[in-house]
Amino acid sequence: MNSKLLSVLLPVAILLATSCQRPLIVDDDPTNNDAKWELLDYQSERQIQSLHATPFELFVISENQFSRFDANHELLEKRPLDVAFGVKGIPALSDNAFTRLTLNEQSRQVIEFHLTRNPAEIKKILVDSLTAPAGEFLEIEESFGRRIGAFSADGTLFLMPARVLPSRYYALLLFQVSFNAAHNSFTSVKVIKRIDLQDLNADDTGINNLRFLNGIFYVTSKEGAWRVTPSGEATQIFPQWMLDVFTWQGNNYITGLNEFDLHESTDNGITWERLNQNSELKMVETADTLIFTQTVLGAAYRMMPPDFIKAKKIAWPAGISEDAIIFYGAVFYADRYYFALDREIYFIDKVITE
């Protein structure tokens, strides 16, 4: 090689090599100083199990407490919940009522319907009292992480899965919940339809999630997914292992165990089309214009860009270890994003990713 050419190329090669070299000291825990987190002045006695935002209030629930806050973070109520004989599963919240699953003194399952604005009135339904075919009985699934059921948008319908034993398949119990005009008293809580899904095996925990989106209930499981109308008509829409359903910009989406199983529906869940891309979306929560995903329920939330491909790590408050924290609840309320981290609630007006 010409010596003059070599003298020119050698410094360039050295510069490129050093610019690509990994630094000797690497910051494996980057932080973002733009993430201005604040801590809500509230300490739950037990791990927070869920958050819910109404247009006017923020709800917080754990096994033994139900609390309400206004937009100024004033504590409106801190209600004790009975835990004497045991609490099972994750409660389901709506604007006017919430449902929890407890045990009585005989260790029998009890479904409790509570009013959000009147702690004095509770409707309790003994699971053993619910109608089952001769020789069979029902058992509510106590799945880790998943809510025990789903309310309709107006809170007048509630869908809950149960195992049918000893046949070992799933049934969906559709409750009708009626209130007085002020929504401070129940007028009726009753099962109006039982929907047998005999193709859904109940040998082990098979249901992944229940949702109510755009007027329709959805059930996802390891043996497929079902679309359930408010009248109780159930249609299987997928045979494979599906995880969660969410709405984004007017369309519905469903995630699967496999990254290539993300599907979209433009007709409110009647037909679905697979998107030709791998996606890290798994268990999904939407809050305002943002999409958050968890690998499993309880794991750290990641924020998903609109392309639905690769989730981004959130810049959490200083000192928060994702491996040591349980994340149950992500909502948008009063122009802020709220996250439940174990027994505490953090909020921020803009979520920052690392």
C-alpha cells in the first residue's frame, strides 16, 4: 500500500476503533432526572391490589381497606374490610360498586358486592347457593394476579368465572346489579345467566383475564378466547392460548402467548386479523393515551410505543427495584398517571422511559 495512503487511513481506523470500544465503567442502572415522581400521602396496611379512576375520584383497594381520594389528593374515605376468615383473589372495581371474594367461618366461598359510597350495605352471596346441575357444584377460581371478574362500563353487569366440579370445566356467571337512583343502595344483585364453556378445561388455572370493552365481555385463556355479549351469548373467537384484550384508537387488540399472535379487530371483536409483526405486548393496561404492558400480572410495567413492537423500561422513582416490587394498578386520573407499587402509590404528569 502507498505509504502516504497508509498514513491517512491509520488515524481514521484508530479513531473508529476507539469510538466503538465499550467504556471501562458502564452505568447499568441509568436514571432519568426528568421523571418527576410524587408519592401520594397514603400508606396501605397490606399490598395494594387494584386502582380505579372515576371521573371524580381515585379508588384504592387492598385485602383489608378500601379508600377514596379526590382530585386534590384529599382522603375522602378509608374503609376497613373484613378479613376474619380469609380473602381470595383480586377485587373487581367499578364506579359505583366493587366485588371481592371471601371465606366464611366454614371456609365456604362468599361473593361480596359493596357500594363505593355507602359502607353500610353489602350484598353477600354464598357460592354454594348458586344453581348447579345435580351432582355438581361451583367453585370460584382464585387466580393469582387476575381480578375475580369484570364489570360492564355502567356497573350494572358483572361477569365472573367459576369451575364446575367434578366435571372440571368453566362456567361464566353473569350477574345483574341494580341500584337506586342515588347509587347508594342496592335494589337487586342476582345471577341472570350461567354460560357453560364446556370446551374450557378447569383442571388447573386456565383463565388469563376478563375484560369489558366497547359493550362486550372478553375471556382469554390457555385454550382460547371468547366474546360474550351483555345478553350472555358466548362465541369462541380463538382456539390458541390468548392473554389479554385492550382498546386503542377505536379498535380492539388481543395478545397471545406467542409474540406473533397480536390480532386487531375493526368491528368490535366480531372478526380479527393477525398483525404481521412480533410484539412484546402481554398483559395490558391503557391509561389516557399510553399503553402499559406486563410480562405477567404483578411484574413491572413497561411502556409500549404505538408500533406495538418493543416495550420500553419506565424511569421509576429512585430506590425502586423492579425485582422487589409488585405492580397492581395503572390509571390516569386528574391529568396524572398513578401506579400502585406494593403498599404505596406514585403519580406523575408525564411518564418517562429510560
